[in-house]
Amino acid sequence: MGGGVSKIGSLVLLFVVKIFHLAAMALWFGAAFSTPADVRRTLASPGSDIPALLQRLRLTAKIMNGSGLATLITGLILVQLLGGFAAVPLRIHLGLALTLLIFVVGRWMIRPAVVELSKAAREPGFAAVAGRISRKFSRAVALEHGLRIVVLVLMVYPI
């Protein structure tokens, strides 16, 4: 009888971790969805409030980093609950690799664009470079979203 309780407990734990994983992933996926439009709109407006934009970007980055890390950690817990890396299909391994690549894109593509925006906003002639910085930021966020979609398909669709 004890084995049955343990199995039920394991199933409940698996279910709870999956719920947290999906919630973190949804937040990670959605947090920056409208950010490129916000950046474009703000930079296109004469006399726009760049410090307020930078504050919104910092808040979004905190949400993205926290929810991304929670997605990664809960995903690794799920792998362990399912028997370890040897027990999960190749698509899960590919999803993990692409998830790590998403963090690379954020750190080495999105963050530098935000830093460049912050520095350029304090310089004369900012309007001349604002569009270029906005496009750079938007391309990096689009790459992140694209990678997240591929990871989502890998996690859901058995190939």
C-alpha cells in the first residue's frame, strides 16, 4: 500500500512542478511581447521620456530573467522527476540547448542594445541613431521569441 501512496505523491509533485513550469514559461514568453513596439513608439515621439522607457525596460528585464530562470529550473526538475536526461526524448535535450541560447541572446544582444540606448540618449544627435538602436533591439527580441516558439513546439509536439 505504501508504494501506491508514493506513486500518487510523485504524480502530484510532477503535476505541481508542471503547473509552475507552464506559468513561468507563459510569463517569460509574454513579458516582452509588446516591448519592441514600446521602444519604437517612444523613440519616434519627439520629446519622449527616455528615462521612463529605460525604467520599463529594466522592469521587463527583471521579469524576463526571473521567469526564464524559473522556467529553466522547473524544466530541469521535470527531467529529474521523469527519470533523468537518459529517460527523456531528444527533443527535450534540444529544447534545453535552445533555452540556454535564449539566455545568450538576452545577455549578448538585447542587453547591449539597451545599454547603447541609454548612452546614446544622453548624447546630442540621439534622434539620428534612435531608429537604428530600436531596430537592433527589435531584431534581438524577435530572435528570442522565435527561439521560444521553437522550444515550445519541441516540448509539446513529439517528433
